[in-house]
Amino acid sequence: MGKIARFYKAEDGKTPVKEFLDSLPGKVAQKVSWVLMLAEELDVLPATYFKKLVGSDDIWECRTQFGSNEYRILCFHAGGSVLVLTNGFVKKTQKTPAKEIERAEACKRDYLRRHKRHE
């Protein structure tokens, strides 16, 4: 059994990855969802689709290519087998934009702070 993928939900109720997926054309959203399904089904995540971002606070990049476009969803491991999906974007440059990594790290801090209280 692989991971349990969960959408990060901000305190205001917004769910950035769900909003990102809803903004994508149907076939692209299907492929991104398929890649996320791999995370749930496989014990070892293939590097083609999942890569740890160097220099980040343990943020991972879920990678999907569709046509000439590259789509990314950033995520982190939240203990056990939980994979929390923080934010998504269309990648237009070689490097993952720093603001997207910073956003994922902020989501991670918020998630861990709020969920620590509920354990």
C-alpha cells in the first residue's frame, strides 16, 4: 500500500490543489489525477513522477507532462503514509519557482501546527 493523498485545506477553507485541478482542461486533470493515484498505490514513488526538491523543507514535486506543458503539484509527507498536496502550477521555467516552494513550505508549517493540536 502506498500513500494516502490529502488536499491541504487552509484555515479559510480554501483548497489550492483542488482549485488548481478544477482550472485544468479535462484530459490534463485526468492525467494529473492518475499520477496522484500512483502515489496512493505504489510503495516506492517513481522518480519520473516524484522528486524531492533540493534546498526545500522536505517538499516534493509531483510531476506531470501533457503535450508540451509541465504541471506540478507540491506536497510533503505528514507522518506515516499521509502525503499532503499543497499547491499546483504550470511549470514554465527550468527551475521550480521559489515562490511556489515558499508557498508549499508555508502550507506545511500551517498544516503541522493545526494538526499537532488535534492528535
